Amino acid sequence: MAKKEVRVNAVNPADVPTKICRKVLKTEDDYEKYYETTGPMHLLHERNVTAREVANAVVFLASDRATMITGTRLNVDGGRVIAGQ
């Protein structure tokens, strides 16, 4: 795809706390417990990944600032992958 100036990248987001996740996790306690332990950055910032942060990564990869980035998987997960979660 490079010959056609097409870059191919992927954004791998963490679970973002949403109304749908609340339904899947059944109870408020399950929901809170799950999101309190979702990655190293949570411990630092005491919050989880937001939909805006995921969108910012997508916008960056689609922008002219990322013209030499291709074949990349960008984790927007607060460190969950490196923590083995």
C-alpha cells in the first residue's frame, strides 16, 4: 500500500468505561472493581482510558504528523498490555 501512499496502522484501545460495559459487568461493584485494576497508569492517575484519548490516537495516526508511521499497532490502554492484563 506504500506505493499508493496508504499507511496502515491500528489502534488497540483498552476497555473504556461505558454504559454497555456496566450492563456486561452486571453489578456496580463488578464494574468498579474491574476498572480499578485495569493498568499501571490507573494507579498513577486514578482513572481509566477515556474515549477521547482513544480518538486522539486515531486522529494523530491519520494526521500529517504521522506520515512516516505505518505497520504500527498503537496501544491506548494505560499499560494493560505490558502489565499482562
